[in-house]
Amino acid sequence: MIQIIQVLILGLALGGVYALMSSGMTLIFGVMRIVNLAHAAFIIMAAYISFWLFKVWRVDPIVSMAVTMPVMFLVGVLYYRVLFASRADNPRFTDITVLVTFASALVIEGVLSYLFTGIYRSTSPVYATRPFLIGPFFVPQSQVYATLISIALIVSLWLFLQYTRVGNAIRATMQNRNSAQVVGVNVALVSMLSFGIGLAMAGAAGSLLSFIFTFFPSKHVAWIGMLMSLVVLGGMGSLMGAMLSSFLLAVIASYVSFYWGPTWAPITFYLALFLILLFRPQGLLGKKMDG
Amino acid sequence: MGTLVVENIVAGYGSGPNILRGLSLTIEAGKTYCIIGPNGAGKSTLVKVIAGLLKPREGRIMYKGEPINGLRADQVLQRGICYVPSDRSLFPDMTVKENLRMGGYILRNSSLVEKRIEQIFIQFPILKEKRSQMAKTLSGGQQQLTSIARAMVLKPELIMLDEPSLGLAPKVVQQIFGTIAILRDQGLTILLVEQNARKGLENADQGVVLDLGMNSFERPAVEVLHDPRIQELYLGKRSRPLQAEAAQ
Ligand SMILES: Nc1ncnc2c1ncn2[C@@H]1O[C@H](COP(=O)(O)OP(=O)(O)O)[C@@H](O)[C@H]1O
Ligand SMILES: [Mg+2]
């Protein structure tokens, strides 16, 4: 019994980070119908920024979010501006984005390999190796901090979308791009901003996972598959859906890993992706899309 | 006064052909215009161009003596020209009230927007009743009403309605024309695009026939309604498919 609860705790402690990783990707899809296959690569790029700040100046990776978030926001704005802004009216826009972002992921991987080599990296603040002990249970401090910060960021994003003028414009654009234009929303600007916000979330995720996982430039290949399944399971474009599916799959993967061994854990995500596409392609909280 | 003058407008989509090919039209303040014409004539294209959602390739649009072609959609709204699209597309996962708030998006003054929404609720009690319901759960007629009300939040001087009766049951069509009559009484300038030519013309001062994106033909609505050529083309024609349907 204690073990079952212990495994649950470890799963939940990772769920928030998965949710943060997928939140930006689902936002980017929801607003612009961009399938961002470079999302995991951008997350790793941010992890390297944190790694570098930690190595050179001993900047705590949590503190370095103050750098990675704005930097990745700007990267997102520029990336969108250069590669997507002029194509937004193309009827095959979403197809184009798959190819462009996939190519971008490979370019980012190449540049990171050149700059940082392929060696496994991670940051090592003191809390990276310490657990919290609660009665008979333990949970790594790093994961507790990472998940709590992730949840705080996602809740802030949700409040922003719900209660601010710009947030409402983003939601309106997600729900009906034409109508948003009709009421005077500058959808081109909203799209650029949303891409920036999506990558700022990726930046935060990169800083946080720099001390809970090891990473290397080609690690994004493994993560993008996981992110795709989280985003699709939650319902593409649904923030709450991504949050729900992240916790759900993190916990399931945690049990799979405990009973069958860690090598089987990734299967959880692919199996979930497969099943959801088969039985509920719109995802848990997604809407059926026509066209 | 608030006259809208469309001068030799040429417009089309992307790199496609010209849909409007040198169209001119004058809309006088305070009158209701009904634009009729066959499917694909460019009626929707014309209102999109005026609304600033599609840039014309050539020509000018003057409002109150100032050019408004080339302005962004939000700038056109700012001048008091609103557009209600034909698919009555609301924000499906927002409540009726949130949809109305989005109508006042360009105002940047939430207390003013709230005040306007309260006025709209007095005018259309059904919307007050449904205010917390998600837009996607409304009936077709309620959606159309919300869509019109969303434009009214800006208190426009000129409102363009693209086929407001499309796909609605006859009784609901009646209600929508009732709503349009209210807008007329308030002194708004109305540009109404209608498939239902008879109903549209009956509720308008002027009738405009648009064909092939070329120059339109404009007459008082009653004259258009009783013009034998128009009856043949747009009024008579409509009953034929219906009869065919009935025969099946
Ligand atoms: N978004 C669009 N992209 C390309 N062509 C379009 C678009 N919208 C309309 N058209 C074309 O423009 C022509 C006129 O359409 P429209 O203005 O909607 O006509 P109407 O409203 O009079 O039925 C049609 O041939 C239609 O196929
Ligand atoms: Mg039309």
C-alpha cells in the first residue's frame, strides 16, 4: 500500500512539469493551428541557457527563469514573424507548419550539438539531490519545486487568458479567428504574442527540467512524442486538457515504470496517443474540429 | 452627413481573379439598403471590403468625406461602421455576455462596455435571460440576435448585415426582421445583404442589384420589388426550387 501511494506521489510530482511543457504547445496550436514539432527542441534550448548560466555564474536554475522566459518569448516572436506571419492565410498553413517546425527542431539540435556537444548535461543546485521525507514517503525536492512552479505558471496563464483584455483577444482568436477580426482584434499581433507566450512557457519548462532530468541535444526527439500525446489527449488547444492529461499520464507512466521497469514508461504515452486517436480524436477536453 | 461612397472598387482574394470589378455605390445616412444578387455575385465580398477585412485592389471608399479604404478593421469600427457576418459566427465557448463584451473590444473602457450591455439587455430581454449560457448552446435565431447585439455594443452609425436570415425558420426570420426594424427606427444606416430578396426589399428603402461584381443597379426598394425583370430573376426564381422540392 505504501508503495502504491509512493509511486502515485512520484507521478504527481512530475505531472506539473509535463503540463508546463505541453501548455505552450497547446496554446500555439489553439491560436494559430501551428503544430509546433520544435517545441521540445525549444525547451532543451532553454535548458541549455540555464545550464550555461549555472555553470558560468552559478545562477540557480529557478532564478534563471527570469532570463529564459523573456529570451524565449523574444525567440518566439521573431520565429513567428520570420517563418509564419506571411503564410497565415495559406489554406494549407497547418501542413506547412509541420514541415517548418520539424526542420527547425533539427536545426536547433544541430546548433546545440555544436555549442554544447552531445554530452549528457544537467544543473545541480543543492535541492537537486535532496528528498522531502513525509512519514514513510519521500519525494525529490527538485520535483516538488518544479511542479509547484509549473502549476503556478499555468494558473497565471489561465487567469491572464480569462481576465485580461489581451487574454480575451487570444481566447477569441482561438475560438473563431474570423469573428475576432470582425470585432477588431488584430489577429496577426495576437498570433505573434501567443507564439511568444507559448515559448516563454517552454523557456520556464527548460529551466525547471534542467535540474530534474539529464538532457542532450537530440533528447527533443523523445520528448516531442510525449508532448504530442499529452496535447492530443488533452484536446489540441485546450490548456486544462493538457494539464489533466499530463497528470494522468505522468501517474500511469509512474506505475508502468514501477511494475514493468523504466524502459516501458515511454510506451504509456504512445499507447495513449494511439488509443485516443482511435476512440476520441478530439481529446478529453477538445472540440471536434471541422476543416 | 454620414454618407458612404464606394467608388470603382476592384477586389478579389489572394492572387485570385477580381470578384468586384469596378463597383460604385452611394449609401446615404439613415436609409436601409437591401443588396440582392445571385450567389457568388460578390455581395459578401463588398461588405468585407467596406469593413476593412479585405483590402481593395483599386478604388476608394469615402465615409463622411474621408477615405476609409486601407484602414484596418478596428479602425473602420472606430468610425462607427459595424459588420455582422453571414455565418453569425460567435465565440462558441464564451457566454452570451462575454460575446457582447468582445463586441466592445476596441473601446478599451470596460465600464462603458458594461453600460452598453445593460442597455442591450433592456432592449433584448432574451439575451439577458441567456447571458451566462455558452454561445454554442443557443438556437440559430438567438445566435443571430447575439451577433447583431454584439455589433450594437459599439453604437454604430452604419451596420452591415450579411444574410441575417440564412438558415433560420420562417418564424425566426420574422423576428430577425423585427429586430432590423428596431435598428431602422433608431435611425441607423443599414446595409442588408439578403438571399430572401422579397423580405429584404420589403424591409428596405433602397434596393441594390449586384451582378457579376459590376456596376450595380439601384432603385427605391418598392420599384425593385415590382420590377418584372427582378421578379423573374430573383423573386420568381426562388419559388421554383421550392416547388420542385414539394413535387418530390
Ligand atoms: N475567402 C475567399 N477566398 C477565395 N475566394 C472567395 C472567398 N470568399 C469568396 N470567394 C469567391 O468570391 C466570389 C464571390 O463571393 P461572395 O462575395 O461570397 O458572393 P455572394 O456573397 O454574393 O454570394 C465567389 O466566386 C467565391 O467563390
Ligand atoms: Mg455571401
